[in-house]
Amino acid sequence: MADSLVIVESPAKAKTIGKYLGSKFIVKASMGHIRDLPKSQIGVEVENDFQPKYITIRGKGNVLKELKEASKKVKKIYLAADPDREGEAIAWHLAHYLEVDEKDACRVVFNEITKQAVKDAFKTPRPIDMDLVNAQQARRVLDRLVGYKISPLLWKKVKKGLSAGRVQSVAVKLIIDRENEIKAFVPEEYWSITAHLMKGTSAFEAKFYSLEGDKKELRSEADVNEVLALIQGKPFQVTEVKEKERQRNPSPPFITSSLQQEAARKLNFRAAKTMQVAQQLYEGVDLGKEGTVGLITYMRTDSTRISPIAQEEAKEYIGSKYGADYVPESPRIYTKKNSNAQDAHEAVRPTSVLREPDAVKSYLSRDQLRLYKLIWERFVASQMSSAVLDTMTVDLASGQVTFRATGSKLKFPGFMKVYVEGNDDGSTDEDRLLPPLQSGETVKASGIDPKQHFTQPPPRYTEARLVRMLEELGIGRPSTYAPTLETIQRRNYVAIEEKKFVPTELGELVIQLMEEFFPEILDAEFTAHMEEDLDHVEEGKENWVDIISEFYESFEKRLTFAEEEMKEIEIRDEPSDEVCEKCGSQMVYKMGRFGKFLACSGFPNCRNTKPIVKETGVTCPNCHEGHIVERRSKKGRLFYGCDRYPECDYVSWDKPVAKPCPDCGGMMVEKRSRGNVTWHCTVCGHDENAPESEEAAE
């Protein structure tokens, strides 16, 4: 008969742990939080040291009843929620409900859900860590004060349904600031000259480098013509050859932010999806005869630390699989990238490197396998030897003009045999081989290629870029990145276009008001400092009430000022030239979830609405009568369709190109992959590179 009750958050985790603990333990799931602040009111007693007023979450009645009944049948209760602030808060709420003394050794934590880790954890239970609980409460109270104090003000002064948040507002401002940079960007002209050279039958390229010994920027066609005149008819002679060996070190094992960024680059996963799939791998997967096993360590972490046991296992595996040359002389120790990293958990790694992706392939879903493979390869590579590259730099003179050629060759792959980190521009590390060249020898030029370029604006934020920026600024923590990105989209302050964030008019309006009346909320440095203060609560160095009080003192003054000075903004309907086809009234522009749309001015008698379409200049390939226009789905995603809908139902996710296929005259569409932009014919399959301006925009 069972004498202990163990409570975790999810049924999947309960199933895994239950198999490890045996019949003396009953393992139940709380299904996440059981208590929270009420949605209908602020739920914080400002005058009583900001004490939160918790209520039981609606719908949790049956779960709580089941836990209560199970608790009466056992001698001991263990609370085994996830090993972070949220998990500690869940354990604290459960202890309160089940009348467990928080000072008792009732809290059990483990960084990985494997048989040994779980059994070891139950040998050393501890009291609930109130510093962790208070750190979670402080963040919850702070976010509630900001959201529930500013939002009603926006409702009153601007429009119902508007809301403001602490970390989310900074994220939206970053997106808006980047959009403003792009709009204000003035392209600058520059040129390049590429010499196509031959040594025997070996072809290679060299770029213009300097003129009369001085590096020179080619800013105009006149500059190019000057250089071309100087090299006209002259040979290319090798003047200097530099060869050296260069080492490249592996990337550290994943932390939460780098996992989200790399999954976005290589797997095309949204941050929320990455965390969802990682949670499944952490909580456990049924591996047949081996039983249910947690495949990765806890995925919310900002530490690159690896346990000595895991390092030793990796060392033995690498040595036997790839050979002694692939094992570094000493185990790799990675320093903290972020000085604010808590180092509470290990990096994200496989619980056993011996479980190769192919060995567990049949037990995992496609998404689970892809993410597990990414985590496994990153970890293995992080424990391997450096790669060695032979690099070669060659200067060639044509009169007083110098061209430079560079090449590299992988001499020893090291960690690159397993994994190479991706990057946001999609470029790859391919060998650029040069033929053997010696100083004094002459090579032939098969062609000279001058090319005009224009500088490009900074790119819009992808999810990966935005996570990286938030991390660099010290805003948010591992558990907040994914929900922050989801929230700003759900509130319709930003939209996604071609996998990049663009601000909506609604987002710009809210941020404009926030900048005027609550600038500290949008100040990245202020928000980062607040995160540090909240981390100090977790470390037991600060009292959470003191931090909230200090913030609220100035915040309350801002609120009072905004109440008095913020003018009511009437978002008036803007007349359009369109006429309602249903009643003949004039159509007006209204602001909706995803920006402006057209609506009949005769509302509510006539409820006709239609989107504002953007022409692409392409004739519909389906009906040959309508034109392809840009539209937006109910979830805000851009697509392209015929303007004769519903008579013509042609739709495409790919952007049409206003240029027919040179082979068959069919419609071309834009395809984007790993930073490259190509034009693809939808009829015959012809492919060609997009103009450089299109490609650079990616």
C-alpha cells in the first residue's frame, strides 16, 4: 500500500516518475497552477504591502478534490513541480491547500527525469524555498500593477480592449524602433570589382582591394572606371601569399534562448513550439523496453554548466565513436555569456549521450525527433575538439591596383563532423579553395566584373533575433521569452510578415502614449535593472516588498499625471473613395486587430466590411481576369489571392513577382530559404536568383 503522495504538474511527468518510484508512491498531477490572481480585478492589496489575493483557478475543483482525498490516505506528501520559480510557487500553493508545513522537507527537485536522478532527489527533500516563491510573486505582482493600472487608463482615454505590459511593451518598442530605422534609412551606393582568374585549368576569384598601396572604397561608377582604366590589358601577378592554420571552437551547449534561436533557424520552429516540444522531451517518452524516460534536462536555464558525469560519458562516447583525436585535451568549460545568469540548472542536454537520435527515432514524433537531434548534436559537438582550417590569402597586382583572393580548406573537422551552429543570414561554411600560388607568378584574367551595390537597412526582427536582443539587453528571463512573443502577437501590437515582426498601427499608438506618460516602462535599461533586482529576491539578497514599493512610488505619480493630462483620443473613421456595394454608402477606414480595414459608414444598418488590398501588379493565373492582391488571414498571416474572390478562389502563400517566366511565360513567385531569395515559376519550375536588392532585404 502506498504511504507517500507525489504531486507534479502534468500527467506525462506523473506517468514517467510513477514508473521509477514504485508502488509505495502515488503520483498525481496538479495540471499546473491551482491558485492565481483573479482576472476580474487587480488582486493586489496595495495598501497592505502589495499582498496578492489568490483565488482557486476556475475548473480546478475536481483536481483539487482528488488531491485532497489522496493526501488523506498517505503519511507523507512530496511536491515535485519543475525546478524553477514557477514550480516553487506551484509547490507553495499546493502546500497551502493540503495543509503541508512549508518548512518540512516536502520539496523534491530534479534537473532531469531519469530513474537515477529521481531516486537521488527523493533521498534529499528540502523545505519550500520562499526566496524563489517571493521572486515569482514579485514578478507577478509587478506585472499585475503595470497591466491593471495602465490598461484601464488606455480604455478610458483611447479605446476599449487596449492593454499594456512590462516586458512586452519593451519588446514592441524594439520592433517599432527597428521599423523607424528602416524607414529613415538612406541607401548609399558602392561598387565592387571581381576579377575572374585562371591558373592552368583552375578558376578562382579575387576582389579589388587597394590602389597604389592604399585601401580605397569604390563609391561611384567613376571610381570603378578609374580602376578599370588602370588595369586595362595588364597581367595579374601574385605579390604575396599568406598561409596559416586557424582553429575554430564549438558553440556551448544550449541554454533556453540559444535553443529557441537555433530551432527557429534550422527547424523553422516558433519559440512557443520549441518550448512545448522540449517540455515533452523533458517530461518523458515511452521508449519501449526501456520504459518511459526523460530525454533532455530541464529546458528553462541560462547556464552552460555541464555535470562532470555527463562530460565523462560524452568523452567516452566521442572517443569510441570518432576516435581519440576528436576528444579535447581537457573537458570544455564554458563561461557565462550573461553576467546575470543564475546558473541554477545545467545547460539543455540529452540525459544520456548514448541515446543517439536514430536509436529513439521510432518512438518520437517528427517534431520531437528534430528537436532532440538538434539538442543531442549541439551537446556532443560542444564536448569535441576544435576544427582546424588551413587559410590562404593571396594579393595580386595589376599595375598599381591590388586584388585579394581568400580561401580556406577544412584540415581537421573536429566538432564540425557532428554540428555547426546556424546564423541569421543563412550563410554556410563551405570550403573556398584556391589553386597553389607562389609569389612572382602570373595568372590570366578570364573576365572583370564590376557591380553596383547599395547599403541595406537593418533587418526586421525575426523571433530568433528578438530573443537574442532581449537576452543581450538583460530583459526577461528564460521562462519569459516565448510567452512574451506570443503575447505581443495576441494583443495585435505586432504582426508577422515573411517570418519577421512588423508593428501594427495599434501597437504604434499604444507605445506612443506609453513613451509620453510611462517612459520608464519602455526604458530597456530600467527594465533590465528591475530584472536584476528581482533576481536578488530569488537569491535572498532583497525583500520583494521593498522593490515593489520603490517602483510603485514613482509609478503612482505617473499614473496620477496621466489621468489628469492624457487627452482623450478619438479614433475617427477616415473617409475613403470606396462605395459600399451593398447599400451605396461611403466606405470608411477603421482600425481593427491587424490594422486598418474598410467598413460601411451605414453601420449598424449595413455591416459590410472588406480588407484594404495591396496590389502586386500580377494578373491572376487562374481566371486571367482578376489581379493578385495582398491579404491577411484571420491569424494575421500574409497571403496572396485573386481580387475576384469568391468568383475566383486562387490563393498562394508565396509572393507573386511582376515578371513572367522567361521560359514559359508563367507566373513567378518569391521563395526564401536560409537567407537566399529566388524566383520560381509555378508552371514549369524554372528558378533564378532574385535581384540583389531583393536578396539583401532578407
